[in-house]
Amino acid sequence: MHILDYLEFLNDERNVMPLELCSELLHANILTLKMNLPNNYHEAWNHLDPKFPQHWRMALMKELDSMIMRKVWQQIKEARMAKNCRCIKSKWVFDIKRYGLFKVRLVACGYSQVPGVDFTESYAPVISDISWHILIVAILTWRLNAKIIDVEAAFLLGDLDQEIDMQCCEVHNEDEVLLLT
């Protein structure tokens, strides 16, 4: 049985396997899949195994659609780039989540930026483990009601106060760059 068919079988609601065993097998299956994640766009798009490309392509399209819908960038000609601005690189990051969900992210390679030249401050709105534990203890201690939500594309909702140009040849033409908005 192909590993993706097995994954589908383990996630199937009609599966009568004990939950604990199913969960263990699912975890092992995901770890096996993670050993061969694509390193770039072309590896994902043209995967050697004929069953994988459709999954990676759907994940790629979902990521691009999400960015286009939120107007994350504008395609501009390289000649229109600001003179004092350098174009940063981008990278596709591939992962397979806990239940076999194929995820793809297009990320700007911030390591190619120079502090003080390309940016003056940085901020990451992420809660620390300790703060999270304190919050859970407070909720349990004072019997508070809580809702936990996951904003799937929260990083796309930020505002930029500086122009950032990014290269991503899979998205734009040769003489263009992406102006992040």
C-alpha cells in the first residue's frame, strides 16, 4: 500500500482501529513522510513519486491564493525599485502536519537584510511557553471561560512601514520583483 493511501486510511472516520494504535501509526507515518520533504518549489511540483505532486501543488496554490487574496504584494518592474532598497530572496518551506495536511509557506529570507540599513526594529507576536502555562493555570484556577483560536495566516495581516522588495521567480516574470505591502 502506498504511504499516502495508508495515511488516508488512518485518517478515515470508518477506520475501526483502536484510537491509540491509530494515533501511533499516524505519527510514525507522518515522521516517515517528513524524512523526504521537498527542498524547493521544483522538487515539490515535479516530485518523483506520482502521488505527491497533486498534494504539494494544492498546498502551493492555497498559499499563493491566500497571499493574493490578502494583497500581500504588488508585482513591479525591477527598474521601479527604490534606489536605496535591496531585493531580498525568498524560500518555499514545506511541511506535513500532524494529520497528514501538506503545508507550504513562502517566506522572505530576512537574513539577507542588514540591521540599521534595511530595518531598524523587529517584532514577533508569539507567546512564550511560560506565559502560555501561566495563562492556562489562571484560567483553570479562576474557572474562566476561554476560547482558543488559530489564525492560519496571521503573519499576512501585518502592516509594513518600509518598502521591501522580494524575489520569487515562481511568482513573477524575470524583469519583475514583488513589492511587499
